[in-house]
Amino acid sequence: MHFAPRAIPVLWRAAAAFSLAALLGPVAAAGQKAPEAASAAFDRASRAATGARTENRIEDAIGLYRQAVKLRPSWTEGWWFLGELLYDQNQYPEARDSLRRLIALDQTTGPGFALLGLCEFETKEYAKALNHIYQAHRLGLGDDPQIRRVVLFHEMLLLTRLQEYESAMQVLMSVVKDGGAGPAVIEAAGIAGLRRPIFPEELPPGDKDLIESAGRAVCAMAQRDPAAAQTYFAELVAAYPKAANVHYLYGSFLSATDKDAGLREYQKELELNPKHTEALATIALEYEARGDLDTAISYARRAVEADAQFFGAHAVLGKLLASAGQAEQGIKELEIARQQAPDSPQVHFSLATAYSMAGKKAEAARERAEFARLRKLAVEISQ
């Protein structure tokens, strides 16, 4: 499947799951019940807009929908079709504004939030785009697998660009499950796997082969084909033994079945980059699992020193310190992690545990409640 953005609204219009009743929900239905005394001008404009749209006279339809929503700003159907048609014509700022009017009127339209997120992707409002895609997940994207996959693909791109690499890899699992791994998905997977905060069009030409090689390995992981993944990883490591994050990525694959082999790859990454904070934090957790808290803490401290802005380093160090009986020091690190990543469920869980160890019952209860809230939200988003 081709993921060119301008192809998306055609899919949207074709999907039966996006029928107007399902799309707009109860608020839209109420908005369409125009009073009997509704202006003749609105009636003419709305009928003409619908006719132009169904006859594929796009420019006429856009103009008529503009007239109609101006005459009746509460017309949700009009805002939806105006936003969709404008998006199809690459008029992203106006499409965005139309869809914002829609969701202001109807907070239950999952497809409306999804298309708004895609508009904001095009206008480079990346944090807003991701937030609105999350809202769409919570409300429901509909039953059409192609549309779901398009939204998930853009979600993966956004997460990678915003350096949420682990989350991007989780979304990749759904993308591959829904439709396999074509060239665009392989490329995006390679960028996420090698932890580059860029979009595919920003990839330097000289790195294309590296990214595709990594992408094939990552997609094989996502397809739960360990034999193919091992073959691709062997080719990747042989061809690019000194490329950043290659050994870290390979280590994450090996660790699922061979902890020692995974640890060796993480150490190889550190040989290339002694301040690779994710590798340091991951090694710390591995030594914790082996019962060697002293070594684990030393690696976690190195992770914090390597990048004091990485919440994961503080979270791991805080968790380890608390486990070692240094609850107050652990709390200090975990509170830093919470400040840096307030939406991380794991940070709140670890902080609740540390507060309990320190006898701070009220604080522990508060963190447990926040952990439960965020976990519930994460489940809703992942559906």
C-alpha cells in the first residue's frame, strides 16, 4: 500500500465504516435536524454542496460547503466534508481549521480527530497531531483496515520524530500486522530502529542502504519471524559494524532469547559510544535481573551522567537505589523522572513503590492512582 498523504481522503470516502451516522455521532444527528424555519439560503447551499461532492466537482463543493457552514456554523456534516475535501486538495491549514470546528462541536468523532491529526502532521504541528491521533484511538478509528493502517503509519512517524522510539516500535507491530511490510514501512522501521528523529524524506541518500537493512530486520521482528530477523541482523552487523545504534538494536533482539548475547551487543555499542544512555540504562536493568545491584547502580549512574535530560536514566537509577535500601535517594531520582515524563506509567509505579518503602503512604497512594489512570489510558489508545 502506498502511504502518500494525498491518497488518504479517497480511502476515507470509500470506507463504509465511515458512514456519516457512524462518523458524526449523536451530536451530528442533532445538528442535522434543521429547524423548519431554517433559511432557504442554507438549504440551497447544503443541497448544492452535497450534489457537487457526489458528482466529484471538488472546487464547487468546497465553495458551497464554505457558504453553508457560514450560514449555519453548527452544521457538523458540513465541517467534516469541508475539511476532508480541503485535505484532499492539499489545503492543509484550512482543512485543519475546519476539522477543529468539527471537534469543537462533536467530541465523540474518532475519524474527525484522526483526520485532524493528519492535517496537523502536514502543517508540522507534530505534538498536536500525535495527541489528536491518540484521541482518535480512544474514540475509535472505524473498521476499515486500510484507514487504520494509514493512521498508525503516521503515528509511528510522529513517535520517531519526537524520539519516542520504543513506542514507535510498538506501533510498528500493529502496522505490520494490519498489512505487511512494504518499502515505506521498511524504511520507517529502519529509521525508528536506529533511533533517528527524522522523517523518511529527511534521510541522507548515503544512509538509504543502512536504513533499509535495519528496517528489514526490524520488520521481521515485528512479524515474529526470528529466523528471518537473525539473518537480516547478521547481514546488518556485518555490513555496518560501526554504525550508531546497530549493536543496540541487535542486542534488543537477542535479549529476548539469549541475555548473554544481548548484553555483549550492548557492550559493543558502548565501545563505539561510551555515553549511549539507553544502552547504559538497559545494561543496568540486566544486571539488576542477575542480582548484581552494585554493578547495576554503577551503570545507571553512568546513564544519568551521559544524559541528565533522559527520564529513563533517572527512572532506572531511582528504582535501583530504592531496591538497594536507599529509598530517599531513589525518590529524588524518580521525582526528576516524573517531572521529565509525567505521562510515564512505569515512573509512577516505581515512585509509588519507593514512597511505600519510605513510609510515605499518602504519596504512594497518589502515585498508584496516577499509574492506574495512565495504564487505563494507554489501553484505550492501543485499541
